[in-house]
Amino acid sequence: MSDKTLSCRALPGSPDPTRRTAAVRIPFPARLNLHAERARQHTLQWVQGMGLISGDVATAEYDALRLERLMAYFYPDAGASDLELAADFNAWFFIFDDQFDGLLGTRPEEIRRVVDALVGTMAVDGAPHPDGTGDTPLVRSFRDIWLRSIAGTPVAWRLRFRAHWSAYLAAHEGEAHHRNSDRLPSLERFLDVRRETIGVRPCLDFTERCGGYSLPDSLHDLAALREMREITGDVVIFVNDIVSLAKELAAGDVNNSVVVHRGHKGCTLQESVDHVSALANTRTARFARLAGALTGGLAGHGVPPELRDHVEHYVDGMRHLMAGNLTWSLATARYDETGAAAAGGGHRPPWSALTAAGDTAPSPHRGEV
């Protein structure tokens, strides 16, 4: 661990998330799905049944995060069963993410083995998983989500969903290399990896599933939609990095755009927060311009009304992700003062050692912070 990391961890506590995000402007409303409480109850049972969480203390700590509400903001019009599935895969997403706060987060080879076991469960045809292969709670629950997600979906959507999940999983190896490096990555290199580990693309795939359609590749790959997806991911990253800053400073993690910018520019934390907020605002303004031109452009190219409606629903899904992420992030216990204090004290969630390479020791994050 470098001296600069040590001095970073010793900095005074940052303002609460509400104050830190005051400069972020996301001009889209956040709406909460009316089935949020049903999804909460369902997922609490699911995580326990899958062996991801056990015991009253761990369940209460998990429940305090109110992760199902993030999905209820992402998919405000989804039916009850779709929202339950979304809440399950979001629970898995966060539980999986917490595995990397320990030593596993600095061990690329072990990460690769964990990822390979998960990727191997994603048969596009839903074929049974070979008996006795990686039957851990993480693998078993991931396969359950995969099979329920692909049921009744077209092959093209399954292939995209699999590719996006695979990229998300594999990118954790890149984050491990960032932690192990003696120097911080450039912001662009950081974003190359973080755009995958933020998990926005699988979430947008699920927007299609909730809407009961699958965009044809010719529309999904439009340059405007590709740029809008990247903007959505970047805005979610920047907001997440701002609200989680105190928590990650306390833990000494370097995978944060505010930390990366500060490390390269030598400015104050507040100046870095302001810079990252401005990046988010510039991108949302660009998103609005792209969205405004998209509908007319599709009509001018003869895209049928039904497909234009699907594209509009998909674009709305991006708006819901950006607005919902900010709204949920300001309310969850994950990023409040208690969460930051717990991270600084070396506390790790009870579900954070589920891999074969799991451990309970804090991660020796490195980097010039």
C-alpha cells in the first residue's frame, strides 16, 4: 500500500451523499414501481433459499440496503413477476460485487476461475448444467436467474444478454489489475473497464424483456443508441462514484472516477467531485439532444411505428436507469455515513466470502490516490 493511499484513508469524512450530488442534474423523473414491496419480500426469501444469505443478522443488514427499490425505479412499469426477477438478479449483482472487497479483488487468476464457472452456466438453449460443476450458492443462484430470464425470449436477445453478462463478469479482472498497479489508470482506461462492471448493459437488456420485445440488431446497433447506452453507463458510474466516495476512501479502493481524477490532477476532493458532476451533466445534455433527434430520424428511415414504440420504450429505460440510480443512491444505507464508517472499520458484509477464493481480510488496495 502506498503512502498516498494511507493519507487518502486518513482524510476527514466527506459530506453526505445528498450534498455531494447537489451539482448533478438529471432532468428525468424517477418513478417507483407499485410492486416494490412484493419484490422485496420475494427476494428476501430467494437469497436465503439460494444460500446467499443466512441468519437474521445478515438478512437485516441486506434488507436495510433496499436493493429492490433500485429495480423498482429502473423498471417502474414492469409486472410483478418481472420485477421479482429483476430484484433477484440485482441482489445477486450486489452480493457478487461485494466478493471483491477482500483479497479476491486483487487476484486476477482466481477471479478468472470464478468468472469461468459463472459463464459456463449461461447456455443459450437452457441446457442443464453438468452435474457437480461449480455448484456453489453464487453459481447456483446465477444459473437460476439465467434460466428464468431467458424463458420465452428470442435467441438474438439471449445472445446479447449472455455477451453483456460475460463482459460484466470478465471486467472484474481488469479492476483487480487497477488495484494492483503502482499507478492509477487514466480516466479513459478506468472507464473502459468500469463501463462493464457497472452492469448497465444487462440492465438495459432487461428493459427489453420487461417491455415484451427484443430490438432487432439493426436498431440495437444504431450509432445513436450505442452512444446513448454509453452515456447512460457513464452517468450511472459518475453518480455511483460520487455517492460511494466516502465508503471507498475509507476502504482505500481506487476504482472510482473521483479518486482517479484527483490522483492525476492533484486537486482537492471537492474539485474532483465538481469535475465528475460536470461530466455527468454534459452527458445528460448530450443524451437529451440525441433522444430528441432519434424519433424523427427513425420515421424518416421508414422504421414501422411498432418498432419506433419499442425504441422509445428502450430510451425511456435509459432515463429510468439514470434517474432511478440517483434517487435510490441518496436513500440507501449502503452509502450513508454508517456505511462509510463500517467500511473504514474493516467491516465486510456477511455474504462477502462466498467464492472458493473468499476471505475475511480487508483488501490491500494500492494506487497513487
